[in-house]
Amino acid sequence: MRIYKDLSPNFSKKGHNNKRKIKFVIFHYTGMQSEIESIKRLKNPVSKVSCHYLVNRKGKVSQMVGEDKIAWHAGKSKWKNIINLNNSSIGIELVNRGHRHGYENFPKAQIKSLIALCKLLKKKYKIKAINFLAHSDIAPLRKVDPGEKFPWKKLSHDKIGLWPKKKKIKFKNILTKNEIHKFFFKNIYQIGYRYFKIKRRDKKDKLIVKAFQRRYNPKKIDGKIDLKVLKISHLLAKRSH
């Protein structure tokens, strides 16, 4: 595939020392009115944000930071036992206005190029399917991108990102609200989500449930743990070892 260069000065002086350090790919949307505006921001030293790759709506792929360098895309983040995922990831921005400016569907050409790029990165760095993540997965209290319109199910056909396999599950006993809450958060902790406590409820938990729904049950994002979401979390937890 053809990759254009449009380099940003926004990256850390300390780079990735070797291929083994890159374990994740993080998906974002630009969340701005236009592609031009997005590129300006990603190249502006004042903004202190960047990415390794930008995929526009026509499928053009531009490299903005070298893979050997640490781009500033993840911010404050956690996944499993890892803090600050900038140090161990490749960041990919998809041109999309985002929720603030008229959230759009992701065009076929854009997703086709994204899949091709991910296949290259997956092979090059031996990245596991489970380690292709949303910005909202690693920073659920402050981020919602790439959002509910991002086609995770389609990407999973190429082993990019985890997706639940259809399987009937029956819970033997009627669970109380507290049991449902504990069971769900225990499952998503196993998957890799953080910023919560399994045994203690918090108002912010709703944002984490929404982050999970946005990815795995995008037609219903209400922050409430229903049986469908509970089953999905259970299936994914079993596959995330």
C-alpha cells in the first residue's frame, strides 16, 4: 500500500528501542471540522498531540510520526497492567468530525485502507488481535472515540480487535443488581479495562459501561448493565487470556 509522508514535530525524544516494545494499536477519530484543520493541529507544536498515521475519508494514509518514535496520541491511559500507552503503541487517527461536530459513518475506502495498514503492523510487530484498541477503551472516563459507528465487527474478521462469538449462555440463578455489577466489572477487568473498583460502586462506572457498550453493543449506549452486555463481557473475558 502507498503511504504518504506528512511529518509532525510532536513526538518524544525517547523512542521505541525495539520492535518488542510496540504491543498495541490505538484507534482515534480526529474530532474536528475538516481534514485540513486536523492536520494543522497534529503538526502544531503548541497542541502537543500527534499520531503515527492518519487515514482520510478517501483512504489516503499519511505517516505523521515514525514508528520508532513515541507519538502523543493516548494521553493519560491504562490497559491491564500498563500505564501511559503512548510508550507501547502505534496511534492511528481517522478523519471524522466526531460527536461534537456531526459524527459521521466511516467510509468503505477509509476502513479498507485502515485494515491494510493494520495487517502490516500486526505482522511487523506480532500484535495480538486483542491489542487493537479504541481510545475510549484505554481512557473511558474522558474519551469516546472512535465511537459507536466504528466497525469493530468487520475488523474482527481480519483478526483486528476482539469480538464476541455467538454462544448461548444461561445464568442459573437470578442475579441481584450488586451481583450483576460485580460480575460485569470482574469480566471487563479480565479483558483489560481499568479506572474502577470491582467491589465498590462509583458514579463514574457509568462512563466505563458506556465505553464498553460503544464498542460491543453500539445500538444501546445508556451506561446500564443489562443481560446482553453481561453475556458479552463474560464471553470476551473467557477469550482474553
